[in-house]
Amino acid sequence: MSNLSISTSSDANVFCRCGVNAELKISWTQLNTGRRFFCCKNTKRRGGCDYFQWYDDEIPPQAKKII
């Protein structure tokens, strides 16, 4: 994935496989614009677990056209 970023906060306590709170980010890719996801705070190079889980359901095609 490219063009993701900006961290947000969440009331959900989601933990990655490293055992730390997963970070909630927003995807800005063409396929998933505005869709939020959880990921490991640590990069794979820093020993992170590469955890990834969508927070939001998939955006319907009609809504993607509006976004």
C-alpha cells in the first residue's frame, strides 16, 4: 500500500502480535481512500510483526465515486 498515513486515535484496544496497541491509520490509496485500518506501530525493520487489520468495512463503489 502506498499513500497511507495520518495516525488517529481509537477507543478500541487492538493489540498487534508484538503485544502493543496497534496504531489506527487512514488509507489514501485510490482503492481504499479514507478507509481506516490498524497496523503495528513498529516497522518490520525494527522487529515489528507486520500486523494489519481493517477497522472500517469496505466502502461501497457508489460511495467511492463521491469521495
